[in-house]
Amino acid sequence: MNLLQVTLVHSSEAVTVLHRLNRDHPDRVLFKSPFRSGSITETTSCNVCLRQTNQPQCNYTDLLTGEPWFCYKPKKLNCDARVRHMRAGFNVRLEDNEAKLFQSNVNLKVFVQASGPANVSVLPQRKEQPTVSQGSGKSGLSGYYYQGVWRSLGGTKVYQFNNSSAISQCLKGKVVHLYGDSTIRQWFEYFNALLPDAKEINRNSPKQTGPYMIWDNAKNILVTYRAHGPPLSFAYVPTNELHYIANEIDGLVGGTNTVVVISIWAHFNPFPIELYIRRLRSIRRAVIRLLNRAPDTLVVIRTANLRHVTPSVSLGYSDWYALQQDKVLRAVFKGLNVRQVDAWEMTLAHHLPHDVHPGRPIIKNMIDLLLSYICTQ
């Protein structure tokens, strides 16, 4: 007997509010940048959706990708004096009584009590019942957990890499580039902990954004991590470390020993979906260019995952926002020769509490799936 649980994440009325917030208030996440020249320092507001005022703006739109970003121009300094990017807060705009739609233990991510039996019985297969291959994907699910181990339904046999020796043997001679937000930085931290012979480089890089690099000289293993470009809700990022994933991919040679992993979603939650689509299409074009010049390159997309939300967090970073992005992500990369780590299903199906940074057992299963893509035998 298996227990069936149904969760109400939001009411339909709450979803209407979330949709309105992203449409009418895409600048509710506040960003600032200090500008410095000699002894003069000024700080101004920045955003991708920067409202027009009488104050002139600095245009930091990326020349290669066309990704937009703007700051109000300082009164005394030039636009090229910008030194840092940082998050400066969150400005929530709710109308009367809308806060009542986002209450913990009432109508925000609460279990729906069953009106009858809440158990599911799995019966033996009947003789006349047609057999469906586990790898057919007809269930609509990407996999399931059995005794804590993820089993893929997409045709990939998932191997267990339970120690440092197995991981380093799989990665021998490989270059692994991890691009995106802190959910992919978790993977770098996992490799850093499980590859004891690898030396960490760039120790003075900003903690959240990197860039980071570990190098195992004996086994010729290189693993790198770099954060994606703005919008980026980190506390402190030097402007020279603001890099767009598409540009990074365009700088790769690629090849049979190169692995590229992309995870970009969490920082885009409070923004209109059109901005996210634009970013993914830019990355998609870069992936196509990479695969055209180096078809043997392995490209892996990590999807969004569920997170723990409080009433205030849900107004900008709700699972509903992540779900819309997850649908877009899958659609944008559909048909390309890329593999997928379905973080949404892997967090939904696991017994651990939802967290934007999933627990180590889930990360271990994600890494096992990634390594199974790299080492198929």
C-alpha cells in the first residue's frame, strides 16, 4: 500500500495575483550598483525593467547576446565607473486583502485531506494486460525512487557512483563546465568534496558567483562553475564577473571529453516569462553552435525544482513561477541533442522537504544520473 498525497500550492485566486505581480511589477526585486572613480562613490538603482524617469540611464545591454540591463546614471560619474552588482531588497505591492491568499498552514502549500481512503494498491499485472517498456516514457514521468535510488524511465540506465574512486574514474580526462545559479553550484561543491585529489583554484572568487575551478592533474579532470548573468539576486558580484551563459558556451572548443551543464531558473522567478524565454533562446542558439562545431559534446540541462516557500517568499519565488519556467525550458530545448536531469520530478518524488537547494541524497542521485550520461558502461 502506498500513501497518496495531494498538495494545494496556491488557490486560483492566488495564481491570479502572482500573474499580476510579474506583469505589473517586474521591478519588485531591487538591484543597485556602486560607481567609483577616485574618492567619488555613487550608488544607483538597476534592473532589466528599469522605469523611465527624468534621470538618464546607463545601458549595459550585452553586445553579443542582446540581453538588456540598465542602471540610472550617477550624477557625477560616467557609466563605465560601475564596479559592483548587488541585490538591494524586495518591494512587494499587494492590494487589499490579497495577503490572505498567501497564508502558511491555510492555503499555501498545504495537504488536501482525503475524503475517503488515501492509499493506492499496486496490483500484479494481469495476463491480458499489454506490457509497456519502462523506457517508453508513456507514463509522463521521467523516473521514480526505489530504496532511495533514482530509476530513470527515459531509457538511461542509472549507475551508482558511491565513492570518490568511481567518480574520478568516470571523469578521467573530462572537462565539466557548470553554468547557472546556486542550484548548479551545489553540484560543483559535491564534486569538490568527492574528488579529494583535485585542487581548488580561484579561492578568492566571490562565494556565490565564482568562478570556481578544481583540477586533478593525475587524472586530467577539470570542473568549473560560473554564475549566469543578471538578473542575479546575489549580495555581491564584481561587474567584471557578470557573464552570460551563451557567451561562455561560444568560447568553448567542445568535443568528446567536454561536458556542459546548464541550470538557470531561480533568479528569473519574479520577472515576466518573456525575459526567461529570451534568455533560453539565446542559450539554445549557443548550444546549437557548439554542437555544430563539436557534435560529440555532451550538453545536459538541469530543470527547475520545488522549494520551501513562506508567504513573503511566495510573492516572488513561488513554485507556480518555477512550474511555468520548467514548461518553457523543456519546450525550448526539445528536439536538440541534449540530455536532461529532471530536478522537478526528483524533488517532487523524494521524501525530503522541498528546498531550493535540495538535500544531499537528492543531489547524489542527480550526480549519478549525470555521470551515467557521461559513462554509459
